[in-house]
Amino acid sequence: MSHVLTEANRTIVSLRKALWTRTVIGQVTGVIMAQRGLTADGAFEALARASQHRNVKLAELARTLVENPHSDRVL
């Protein structure tokens, strides 16, 4: 029973992280859309290119942009 609970807790943590990551990426994508007049796909592609160019995970770049609104110059 302990193994089942441990695995369930891991799943919960993983799902929460995925939901948070998706939310943050969505927020940044929306900002990029508004600032640059891009479609959702275009904004995501711009974010992905910036992530690759800086060799930073996309979710980490998105988190940085959300937490530091003046850091939008990295795109």
C-alpha cells in the first residue's frame, strides 16, 4: 500500500508541475501575441527560438519572463 501512495504522490507532483508550466508558457505566449501582433503559433515559435538561442529550457525562460516583466527584451 505504501508503494501505491508514494507513486500517487509522485504523479500528483508531476501533474501540478506540468499544469504550472503550461500556464506560465500560455501567459508568456499571450503577452508575445499582444506585443508583436502574432498568432498563438507564431508567439510560441518566437518563445521557442529564444529558448533555443539562449540554451535555456522553454519553461524556465517563460518563468523568468513572468517573474521579471522587464526582462522581455530577451526575446
